[in-house]
Amino acid sequence: MAIKPTTRESWLEAAVQELIPIFVKAGFAVPLCRVSCGFASTGARSGHIGQCWSTKASKDGINQIFVSPALEEAIEVLDTLVHELVHAVDDCQHKHGKEFKKIAIKLGMTGPMRSAGAGPILKEKLKEVAGRLGAYPHARLSVPMKTVTRSPRPRAKCRKCGFTVPMLKDFLHYGPPICPKDRVEMEAIGDWEIA
Ligand SMILES: [Zn+2]
Ligand SMILES: [Zn+2]
């Protein structure tokens, strides 16, 4: 490849062209696919590194593949792309079932099918492809995992009988209520911080 792709999309498109012969050699035709860098519909925090959409989901009947922005190593991206292209070959009909497995195994993929990736022989081929494509023109996007820690809701609990009630934020400044049974001031539990 004389001119190296300079955008993520052109790199991914060139990658598909490089991967097609590997599929053809194994006896599979790769359908037309749109490929781009993007999060799976399950969300940035789902940990899903790729996603393929069937021809039925796409208005013009062309498969669409997304490779997570969390990936930046060319080999990782190619590995994920091969996995998603297997879904495209199957037109996402059988998820990771035996039809998917048949194609994956023939290509030289290993591991549990949900996360099936290149085995040693296929990996060597991917390294050659990566060499021809050059570095993936992208920088890893790191998504902070679960930044919001939910504080326990404010409640009031009677020390004597254990009767517990949730408190409304607007009335926290009234202080804990009186237990209707024991007529004693209840204990404030949970987060009573008045924001
Ligand atoms: Zn999959
Ligand atoms: Zn009580």
C-alpha cells in the first residue's frame, strides 16, 4: 500500500479490503459493509469492542460495523473487525451460534465465540495486514467506569421498634420525625447531607 490511510474510516475500509481475501480463501464472501469507529448501541461502558448490524437494520440494506474508540492497536482493531465481519457474513442471523462458529473456526479464530478472536495463524496474517495499513489513525478514548456512587437514601429509623421511613429531601431540615408507635424521636440514617 503506497499511501497509508489517514482517517479512521479510510483505514477501516482499507482493512476490510485487506481482510476479504482471507475470508475468500476460507470459502466465504464478505458482503458490502460500512465500517466506522463508534460505540456499540449497548453504550460506552458496556465494554463491547465491536458491533455489526444486519442488512435488515439498515435502510439501504448494507451491513454497518462499529469498532469501539477504546481500541487503538492495529492488531486489536483488525481482530475485532474480523469478528464483526463474521457476523456480517452470517448477516447477524445466528449471534454466536454454531453457524457463526463454523465460519469463525474456518478462518482460524479461537476462544469462546462471544469473544472469538484470531488464533496464532490468523494473527500472523493480521500482523502482515497491519504492516501494510500502518498505524490506526486514532487515539484511545478512555471511558471512566461508574463515576457516580449512589449514596444511601435518607431515612429515619426508630431505635426502639425499628420502624423505618424514607425522607423527602425538601423536609430533611425538619429533622427526623417521631415514631408513631413509641412517640420518640427517630434516628437519621443514610445520606442527610442537604445539598
Ligand atoms: Zn460477536
Ligand atoms: Zn418505634
